[in-house]
Amino acid sequence: TALMPAYATNMRMKFPIVALALEIITIILFAVFVVYDDGKGHGHGHDAHSNKTHPEPAQPMELYPMFQDVHVMIFIGFGFLMTFLKRYGFSSVGVNLLLAAFGLQWGLLMQGLWHLEDGKIKVNILKIINADFSTATVLISFGAVLGKTSPVQLLIMTIMEITIFSINEHLVANVLEANDVGASMIIHAFGAYFGLAVARVLYRPGLKNGHDNDGSVYHSDLFAMIGTVFLWMFWPSFNSAIAEPGFTQLTAVINTYLSLAACVLSAYAISSLVEHRGKLDMVHIQNATLAGGVAVGTCADMNIGPFGAMLIGLVAGIVSTLGFKYLTPILASKLGIQDTCGVHNLHGMPGILGGLAGIVAVALGKKKGGDAAMQAAALASSLGFALVGGVVTGLIMKLPFWGQPPDQNCYDDSIYWEHEESLAHADHSKNKAEV
Amino acid sequence: TALMPAYATNMRMKFPIVALALEIITIILFAVFVVYDDGKGHGHGHDAHSNKTHPEPAQPMELYPMFQDVHVMIFIGFGFLMTFLKRYGFSSVGVNLLLAAFGLQWGLLMQGLWHLEDGKIKVNILKIINADFSTATVLISFGAVLGKTSPVQLLIMTIMEITIFSINEHLVANVLEANDVGASMIIHAFGAYFGLAVARVLYRPGLKNGHDNDGSVYHSDLFAMIGTVFLWMFWPSFNSAIAEPGFTQLTAVINTYLSLAACVLSAYAISSLVEHRGKLDMVHIQNATLAGGVAVGTCADMNIGPFGAMLIGLVAGIVSTLGFKYLTPILASKLGIQDTCGVHNLHGMPGILGGLAGIVAVALGKKKGGDAAMQAAALASSLGFALVGGVVTGLIMKLPFWGQPPDQNCYDDSIYWEHEESLAHADHSKNKAEV
Amino acid sequence: TALMPAYATNMRMKFPIVALALEIITIILFAVFVVYDDGKGHGHGHDAHSNKTHPEPAQPMELYPMFQDVHVMIFIGFGFLMTFLKRYGFSSVGVNLLLAAFGLQWGLLMQGLWHLEDGKIKVNILKIINADFSTATVLISFGAVLGKTSPVQLLIMTIMEITIFSINEHLVANVLEANDVGASMIIHAFGAYFGLAVARVLYRPGLKNGHDNDGSVYHSDLFAMIGTVFLWMFWPSFNSAIAEPGFTQLTAVINTYLSLAACVLSAYAISSLVEHRGKLDMVHIQNATLAGGVAVGTCADMNIGPFGAMLIGLVAGIVSTLGFKYLTPILASKLGIQDTCGVHNLHGMPGILGGLAGIVAVALGKKKGGDAAMQAAALASSLGFALVGGVVTGLIMKLPFWGQPPDQNCYDDSIYWEHEESLAHADHSKNKAEV
């Protein structure tokens, strides 16, 4: 045991106990609170409309294809997007699965508690879409601290963040009655600034000059493109899943489809403009091409016109790419915010842009019944909950007994994953096995 | 030709002749028996309900999104799950495609023969879902013998296994009238024990001490995670595709979604508990996280409660992970069952667990009209057909002229795939090309 | 700057300016011409049926799952299919995203201009499916010139090809009133021969003896299989997306499903037959297995019988595999057509086969109201527009200021992508990082 460093030994009991305890507590809470939806409740519409009854017969599986698109974004999209690091692919896709699998259970409870029917949470497709959504906040924050945190720390972040998210979501949707159909504010901006606050609290001066493993190799960048492209393709489902059925939902699909398409062109153009010799940078392509989906979120179901959606996407692609190039290094060096995946550029700034676009669009009367002041309050609320919640969560995560990796083992799967033998073996058989 | 070993030469005529002959025979059988569904038959419900007529107008495409989810599980899910081997990725995803493409045609015939209408098999979406299902049994068995069999042997296994599966399926669904909506018994347990019986008959003493190529490299494990995550995400579709439409189908989705989520937590926890220094093992994450989908299959459309589904998932994750760690080595060393992918842990034990859970759930009245004795008979029938069918099939596959690989060429694509030049080339250009 | 070769410097301003200018012009055109569909137009059926009004209430999201399948084919399918080259994965999936994202916007305009309602293009799901379709032509042609063209050249090709495609599509569907539901003629044959004509004009004698980077490595072939399998799985959606709803659409799904399944068997059989020692060749598996989807396209919604679809698939798999083996080298050496991906074998010949099968099927009365002469005219028109359009486009692309790569830098991402540091880094950390 002299050969085993303390940090590794620590995981042995801590992680299994935390994971099993959380799951068992969750199952008990489900036994008390959760039942199947039987179609006899108050309706199956969007949360914001849950007070009105639907006269038409319920079609419980109507949203299921949308749900599966969102599901793919959460598990393949976010999971593989983060596999760009050369030595951290197992953790990226594996811990993504762990956090999302726990998070969706916790999200079902936290979101459901605000909408009890006869003291019960009645699960249906809309609720599991929203549960998947709630995990997105955690996966965004995960991107900010990727490579520098242990699975135990991240499970703690999952509980904290989803709980706080559910409070803010309730405030925004039900108290302020603000519009945020694609969740630019309550998921993207919230998740990004929550994660950045956590990253600030967990600042590691030892990584100030970079880390050998904080980079990609050729094939890790291709794995990441699987995540990018699935996110890009299914984003129209993300932004329209809980929209009002019919032509409003169609509007949300079309706005998102067009915003993303325009965003690709501007992200590629700016990437080429700012890189040496006009080349493209994979980091920009993997991330900034998605900013149009984030930024059009709040306005997705509004009557902003197809060209309006494209303008939002165009601006988002520019802002996001410039952020990766110029802002992320400054955040790290000046503010002590080490944002591994650059979530500030993909979710943070485009999320705020989405919120601002929503304020303008509502002020211009693009959404019946909208109120620009409430939109602004929703943005402020999301940012406030994110920053305060992130700092508190970061302080808890900073406690020294959660198995966090030492600086030299950051961005390295081998600290939490058993594959030394595989590595040794592969080195041995390199000439024949590796290509 | 002195340089060409006999086993390789053998493939040249055998494989093309077998493959083309099978396809031509199949096309002739289709010409005789298969027509499009025109909506004028006896109804389009689940097999077990095919006697009642549906008064409502048929919607022939209603199940299509479900079909596509299942299709992805069969071709991407199973195909990539098996790419974890460092030198056997072409065969895993390529032969998976071959077997499934032939199997679905054969399955359409074998399943359809039990339900002829006017002497014809009327193809519709439900039938092609069931055809895809029938191939799953073969792909599960493929996992048990992966790396140790030739494409010709595997085509033979496909014909035999799907034929036997279709008999057992008919017995279970139409004679015993047992419930198995997610096919824990008739697909998962059946496919696993069929494959294990084949593996036993094809036992290779020469591989007793392992094989250099029977392991993964870093990126092969990431390719396998593509398979894992797609299986995990779309499993709710697998378990609900042929459920009764409406709220019963919704129940099947929710039970599977929750069982899988709980299973992830227990699989991760137990993996960390049993591995050195509390680390996670990729083999467990790739496989045991899916056991919850298998185990909740039989009960998926029953009123077991969301927490009941989660309990089943929790137990399945534990059983499966422990199986990989402790049981698989014993099966190999004591019983001569060399189970390459550990299908006993992912499909075998969780399939039996699912069958047992179904017996208990039906006994507790969780399914209207169910009969616990018939559930037990269905489980026994599935295991019996699997073991006897597997032994017979294994004996046929053992005949010495099907091009099976010698021990030293097991787990190696280069015996059946043309890529030496590519390899040579890559070695040459290693310094620039490989990262 | 003495160290920067001229070709690379050239990209710096050209690409950003071209990309941004195109996007801004497109947004202006959208502002003038494009509005959301509000359901008050002349109906939402297939173009060919757009004159009849639909009495039933519009369901604007009905085709959305189909659209998402097509979307996956365009962005994952085509994108990853082309990642087989060992050093060109970034360009394959990245430039695929760029061209498709721009192409769908341009396609929406070009296709929509033929069907203005009150001077406007009303976007709905059918229109974005067709916009995605229009990009497929470009992505097919991209395969012919892969590795030998710059992003600027390819953007030019996108504008030209989609414009010409839209004219031919209008002619075939609305003037000739020919049937081509799965677009064997107007997309596959058109895209292939357009690309081959461009490739001919851009003939590079310097690549006559091959190129070090014009080949695959083990894992690049696995990435390509992601593309292959997604294309294979979702092809039934491609061929049925715009079919008449109901049983006709079901027919298109079943014909495509069965044609593809039969095609797999014949592609594998012929691959083994023609390769050394009966082995399988990854190039054939990645491509020829899909020829059945192409070839059944025109007939997909016709009453050709399930076995008829299988026969078409069987023949397509044979023709395509033989083409890869024997015809592609001849085209390169004798005709100066260097077809990087072999699109002639996957899209060209199977597309013509599909067109011919359509003529025969219509002549045999398998499609109500069809006219064999019009089918033949449609095939001729598609080939004519493709060849003439491709030559003109190739001449424009050949102008010397579009940043095209010199011969020695062909098939190499590093000319357009910033990843030298990553490569240098990876070489440095090879022993630990690469497996």
C-alpha cells in the first residue's frame, strides 16, 4: 500500500458509498412521491400552461420522439463533446453518463415537487424531457471543471446544482412567467456561470502554465465531433420540445434550424480570420458552431422571422469564436477561472445573448402576452442563482476529502479508471495494434 | 500460394457461395410468401393481440420512430459495443451488420410463418420491429463467441438461432400467453444461453491462458462507448415498442428509463468497490450499466411502480458487475465457457432476473390477466430451447470446413479483412499520421 | 512570412470574406422571401401534389421524426463516411458540416422560388427535408473531389450545384411529372456525375501514382463505419420522407429496408470473391452496402413487391462492389477521373440502376399514373444537367485563386486546420498518450 497514493485509496469506499446511498435515498423518495401519469390529471402541456385543462384526449406518447432527441443530446452530445482531451475520454463520456443518470432522477423529484398532484409526481414524457433538461445544467458546469474534479465531487455538484436550478426554473416560469422555451437563460447561462463560479473557487495555481494532458490528439478531436454534430442536429428538438404544440412548435424548430446554420458560417469565418495563416481551429468548430442553438433559445418560439433567427445565429457564432480566442485566456490568467471546455463561450455569453434577444423580442411584441421586464428579471435571477449557487457549491466541493486529483494527475483518466494493464499491453504491442 | 495458409484460402469460395445462396433462397421465399400490408388484415396490434380487430383506421407509420430507435440499437448499439477489442473492430461492427441484415430477412419469414393471412406474410412496421428483435438474439450470442468464429459459421448460427427463437417465441407468446414485452426471457436470456452453449461446444483449450489480442486499447474502448450509450438511450423504445399503445406504452418507457438510471449508479458503485484502489473498470461501465434495461424487460409494461423499476435496475447493476468480476473467469476456467463479451453478465443473469421479476410481479397482480405459472413456463422454455438449440448449433458450427480461425489468429481482423497494406503503410507513416 | 507558403496565406482573408458575404446575402434574401408556414397555404403535401388542398387539419410536426433521420444522414452519415482517410477526418466531417449548413439555406431559397405563395417561401418541415436533400447532391460531389479542393472552392460548388439541382428537380417533378421519391436520379445520379465532371476538370496528373495520405488507418476506418451504419439505418426515411402518407409511405419504408438488407449480403459476397484470399475489403463494406438504398430510390413507393426490392438491392451490391474493384482504377488511369470516395460506385451506377428500374416498373404499371417515357426523360435530364453543370462548375473552381492545395498537400488536414501543436505535442507524449 506504500505504492498507492492517498488520493486513489480514498476513492475505494467513498465513491461506492456515496453513489449507493444517493441511489437508495432517491428510490425511497420515488416510492413516496412518484407514480405513473394516468392521464387523469390537470393536463399535459408545458409547465407554464399546466393550469389549463386539455379537452382533447391525451396522447401520452406524442412527445416521445422529441424526448429521444433530447436524450441523445444529453448522453451522446455532451458526453462525446468532452472527449476532445487526449487522455480524458473515459471520464468525459463515462462520468457524463453517471451524472446524467443520477441527475435525471434527482431532477424529476426537484422539478416535480413544485407541481404535485394529490401529493404525487405523475411521470410522463414531458416530465422526463424536463428531467433530462435539468441534467444539462450539470453537464455544462462539468465542462468548466473537466479534468480537475473527482466523481464524488461531481455527484455533490449534481445534487446542489439541480436543486438550485429547479428553484430558479420555478421562479422564472411560474412566478415571473417569463418566456424561455429553449432555456438560453435557465439552462445555458445558468449552467455556465454556475460552473465558472465553481471553477473559480476550485482555482488551481499549479495549472497556471498549462498541463501536458490539457490538449487533444487527432482522433480525440474526431470523437468530440460526434458530440458536436449530434448536439447540432437535435438542437431544434431541444428548443421546441416543450413549446406549445402545432405551429408554435414548428416556429421553434425552424428558428433553431436556421440560427444554427447561420452560426456555422460565422464560426468558420471568424475561426479562419483569427487563426494563423487562415486555418480553422477544431476547438471553435466543435463549440462555436453550436452557439446559435443556445442564443436563439429564449426567442425560439417567438415570431422573430426566419432572418431574425439567422441574425442571432450569425452574431452568436462570432461572439463565441472570439471568446475562445481572446477571452478564455484572460479569464484564466486574470480572474483565476480555468474553464476547461470554454463553456463561457458556448453557453455563457450565447446564453446571455439569448436572454437579451428575448427581452428585445418581447419588447417588440414578438410574443403574445410577454413582458420585457419579466424577461430581464428572469435573466438576472438565472445569473444570480448561478453565481451564488456556484460559489456555495464550490466551497463544499473544495473540502479536502472528496478524492480530488492532485495537479499532476489532472486531465488523466488513469487516476479514476482501471486501464494500466491495457496501456502497458498496448505499448508492448504497439507496432501491430495501434493504427 | 504456398504463402497462403489453408484457412484463409478456404474463405474465398465458401463465404461468397454461402452468402449468395442464402440471399437467393431468401428472395425466392419472399417472392412466395411476403406482401406489403395493405391494412385490410386482422389488425396491427401486438402478436398476442392479433386476433382482435381494430375498429379505428390503421395508421401504418405510427410505430416508425420506435422502429428506428430499435434499428439503431441493433446496428450501432450491438455493433459498436463489441468494438472494444483492440484488433477486432472491423469484424465487430462489420459482421454485426452482415448477421443482422441477413437475420432480419430470415426473422421476417420465421416469425411470419406463424401468422399467415391468406397464406401470406403482410409486412408492416410491427413486423419489421419484430424482425429486428429476432436478430438481437444472434447478436447477443455473437458476443459470446466473438473473435473465435468465421463469418460462415456465424451465418449458420444466424439461421439456426432465429429459427429456434421463432418457435420459442410463438410458444411463449401464443401458446403459454406469457408476458415478456421487453423480451428479458425470449431474447436476452435465450440469446445469452444459446451463445454460451455454442461457446462451450467450441471450447478452445489453446486460449486458456488468454490471448494477446483479447483486450482493448484506449480508443477502442471509446468506440465501444458509442454502442453502450446508444443502447442505453434507446432501451425504453426496445421495451415499449410492441407494448399496448397509450398509457401502457408510457409505463414501459418510464420503467425502463428509471431502471437504467438506477442501474448506472449501482454498476459504477460496485465497479469501484471491487477494483484495485477504487477505480472504475471500462468493461463494467460498457456493459453492466445496461443490465437494468434487460432486467426490467418482462415487467416493463406492468404496474410495478417507478420505484419497483428502479429496484430492479439497482439489483441488475450489482449482479452484472459482480458477474464480470468474479463469475466470468470461473466459467472460463472451470466450465470451459469462454464468453468473450461477458454476455452472461449483461444478458444471461439479468435476463433470468427479469423473468423472475415477471413471475413475482404477475403473482402480485401487477398485470391484468397474467398467470405466474405461465411466466415460469416461459422462462423454462426459453432456457431449454436456448441450451439445447445452442448445443446442436455449436456441433454444426464445429464441423471443420467453415473457415474458423486457428487459435493464434483469434481476435484479429486481419484474417478476414484486407488491410495489411493499410497497416504497413500506417507503420511507415506513423510519426505523422497516427495521433 | 517567408515561411508561410502562398496557398496558406491566401486562405486568411478569402475564406472569411466569402463565407461571411454568402451568409449575409442569404440572410437578406431570407428577410425578403422567407416566412414561417402558418398552415393557411395550398397544402403541405409532396411538391408533386402541392396543387391539391388537404381537407384534414394540418399537423405541422407530423414529418419531424423523418426530418431528423434525414438530418442525421446528412451530417453524421455523409460526414463520417468520408473520415476513412487517415489524415483528412477534420475536413471530412468539418467541411461536410460547413457545406451542408450553407447548402440547406441556399436550397431552401432555390427550391422555394419555384413554389412561391403570395411571393413568399413558407417554411415547414417538408421544405426543410427538401433543403436537406438538396445538400446531399453537394456532399456526394464532395466525395469525388475529397482531399483535393479548398473550402472556398467547395462553397462555390455548393452554390452552383444546388442552383442547378433545383432547376433539374423542378423540371423532373413538376414539368415531366416523373416519379423519383427516393431521388435515385435527381440526387444520387445527379450528385455523382456532377462531382465526377468536376473531378475531371480538376484532374491532377501529379496524383496519378497515388498519394501517401490517400488511404486509411485502422481507427479512421472505424470512424467511417459510424457514417455507413447511420446512412444504412435511416435510408428508409430518406426514401419515404416525402412519399404520400399512409400505406404508400409504408411501402417506401419496406422496399428500402429490404433492398438494403439484400444488398449487404451481395456486397459482402462479392467483396470476398474478388479480394485476395477471400477477405473482405472495408472500402466495399463502407460503401457498397448502401447501394441498395440508392438503387431502390425511384421505385421505393411503387408496387414492386418485397422480393422486387430485394432483387434491386442484390444487383446494386454486386454492381457497386465490382465498380470499386475494377472500374474506379480505370476511370482514374484512362479517363482522368480521380474519384476519391468512389461516388461513381455508390451513387452513380446505383443511381442509374434506380432510374432504369423506375422506367421498367412504371412500364409494368407498378405506379398509378406513371409514364415510362417521362421517367426516361427524367434520367436523361438529371445526367445532362449534372455533366454540363459539373463541367462549368469545375472550370470556375479551377480558377487559380481559390486556395486549392498543391499536390503534395492533398488529403491532409494540416493545410486548412490548425493542429500542428497538437501533433507536435502528441509525438512528444506518444508513449503514454496514444493508445
